[in-house]
Amino acid sequence: MRQALWPDGIDEHAGEIERYFAGLLHMPVEVLLAVDGDAVVGFAELSIRAYAEDCVTDRVAYLEGWYVEPGHRRRGVGRALVTAAKAWARSQGCTEFASDALIDNDASAAAHQALGFVETVQLRCFRKSLEPAT
Ligand SMILES: CC(C)(COP(=O)(O)OP(=O)(O)OC[C@H]1O[C@@H](n2cnc3c(N)ncnc32)[C@H](O)[C@@H]1OP(=O)(O)O)[C@@H](O)C(=O)NCCC(=O)NCCS
């Protein structure tokens, strides 16, 4: 499911999952799984960020990853994951919950809005490699 959600990191998922269970990752802090019988059909990865756009607190619960298997969508699984995520966030003392989506992911935007998230800003991200100083 991680590969389906983040295909760009396809070579990194196995290692990250291993480090998560070894307690070596600081993010995600918590992972929630949605199960249907014996099958895992969705997940939410959660962290607590010191800053999130338009948030005012410095411990913002953050929905880092949110995924439901295609055959299980539109049946309330995503909502159940977010409900459980909010309970986790409250248990951590957070009073704000934030998330993001790629600009062209209209389904995600609609689902976020249906669950009460309010869109704040739209961002462009940049990256630059830094060569070692000579
Ligand atoms: C986003 C995602 C997790 C939602 O999961 P889901 O199980 O389909 O969500 P639910 O069935 O619980 O729906 C939650 C709410 O969002 C709405 N919603 C879900 N998908 C929607 C869509 N494609 N278009 C419009 N509204 C949608 C539902 O109508 C529901 O609102 P309602 O209860 O008022 O009817 C799922 O579509 C998914 O995995 N998408 C691919 C990965 C992705 O884009 N993840 C988010 C990355 S930012």
C-alpha cells in the first residue's frame, strides 16, 4: 500500500518499515491499519509537526499518509482511519490536525473536505543539491 501511495520511494519502503519497527524512525510516530477480516485494506501514518501551514500550535498532529485499497474506497474506511487518527492526536495533547495533498489530487481534496478539513494554502516545493564546500 505504501508503494501504491508513494511510488517514487519504491526502493525505500522496506527499509523504512524495518527501521520503524526497530524504533529508529522519528516519523511516522504512529501507524493505524484498517482491517477487513484478515486483510489490511488501508493505513494512516501520523506524526506531530512543530509547524504546519496556518496552524497556531507547535505540536500539530499530521496525516503524513492516508490510503485505502481501491476496492474498499467510498465505504467509510478512510473516515474511520481519520476518526481513529483524531483520537490518537487528542491522546498526544494536540489541538490541531493537519494534512496535505498534491495539487491535482482532487479525490483526496474532496475526501479531506468531507471530513472537515479546511483548505489553507497551496504551495510549490523546491529542492537544490548542495555540493560539498571546497
Ligand atoms: C483518500 C482516501 C484515503 C479516502 O478513503 P475512502 O475510504 O474512500 O474514504 P471514505 O469512504 O471514508 O470517505 C470519506 C469522505 O470523503 C468523501 N470522498 C471519498 N472519496 C471521494 C472522492 N473520490 N470524491 C469525492 N468525495 C470523496 C466521501 O464521500 C466521504 O464523505 P461522506 O461521509 O460525507 O460521504 C482514498 O480515496 C485513497 O486511498 N485515495 C488514494 C490515495 C490518496 O490520494 N491518499 C491521500 C493522499 S493526500
